[in-house]
Amino acid sequence: MGSMTITWSRSIAAILAIIALTTAGGMIPPSSASESDIDTIDTIIAGVESRYNVPGFTADFDQESILKAMAVTDTASGTVMIRQPGKMRWEYLVPDPQTIITDGNDLWVYRPEENQVLVGKAPALFGEGKGAGFLSNIKTIRKRFQITLEPAEDPKLYRLKLVPNTSSVDLTEVKLDISRKTFDLVQITTFNVYGDETRIELKNVSFENPPPEALFRFNVPEGVDVLQMNP
């Protein structure tokens, strides 16, 4: 698997974690957490829920993917559009243009410079718990993660560590840096079983004018090669 493929698959895992949090009514912290930490976690989750209780939002992003086994660090940037539940559109601008779109069921990865689009099913490709079905049932979200509070490097931020009760190859841990003042999601860091790390920093988040539904379907341009992605 090339580093480009790893980059876009990790992007999707991270953004699905965002959507899961912002559509959830809350999550259950681990029983080992102190009462004060539990209270703080509850406050943070309630703040994030309230902040992102909107039909959709847009943001700019900077991404850094650290591929441990290959000793490679990839960087990328672009814009992202989210519409709940489970819809997203990533527009990569640097270093290579590509677009990743999902409506929660179908997934398209369009690479114009290669004149090809990869097509697949989002739930099949990203495993149980990462598709639209996972997002539509708040009770399963509450049961899926163990949450702890960690010290943040920036005193203006909270940091939450999320460990799924059932880890997968693609997602073993998520760390969220959240603004103490606004409860904006500032940075999402995901880890996989190989120790690879992907950091996505969100900037210029806008909750005005939710992106229209039509942006979350992809019409294949004439002459573009269509390839099926296998789960």
C-alpha cells in the first residue's frame, strides 16, 4: 500500500471520529477515572455536543501523517465539508489534488491527475462502527469508547484520549485537542496498530451555511477510469 493510500484512509478514520463525537449525546468514561475527571469529561463532551449541534460545517485543514515503519512523514492541506450524519467531502489541494467524498454509504476517491476514481462502500472499507450505522445510534457510540483526560501541551486546550472497546487495524486510539473557551475541535490525532500517527488540525471552522446535500455525491466525469476498492 502506498503512502498516498494510507494518507486518505487515515483521513477518513479521523473525520469519522469527529462526526461520531459531534452527533453523540455523550460517552461513558472508564470506571478507573477519578470523579473530578469524570465531571470534566462530561463537561467537555456536553460543550462539544452543543457547539457542533448543527446540520453541517466547513473548515480548512493541515494534515501530517507519520508512517512509522517507512520512516516517512507526509503532509497535506485543503478544505473539508461535513454534513451530519456521516457525510463528508475532503478537498486536498496540496501536495496533489484529490477529492474524497462519502454520503455515509458510498465512498469516492477522485484523483484527477491520474484520471481515475476509486469507488467503494464506506462501512465495508472502514469496518463496523465507522459507517453511517454507527453514527445513527447514540447508544452504541456511548458503549464503544473508553475516555480519559490527559494533560494538553497548550494550556488553552483540553485533551481527551479515546480508546475503542474493540480496536481495529486502522484505529486503536484517538486524541482530541479541544478549545477550553469555545469547545471547538482544534486537532484530531489518530493511531493505528502499526504505530502510525495522523494529525489533522482544523482551522477557520464555519458553522454558517451548511454545505448542500449535492456535494456529498460524486458524478464520475466522462472518460475517467473507475476502479473498485476492496474492503
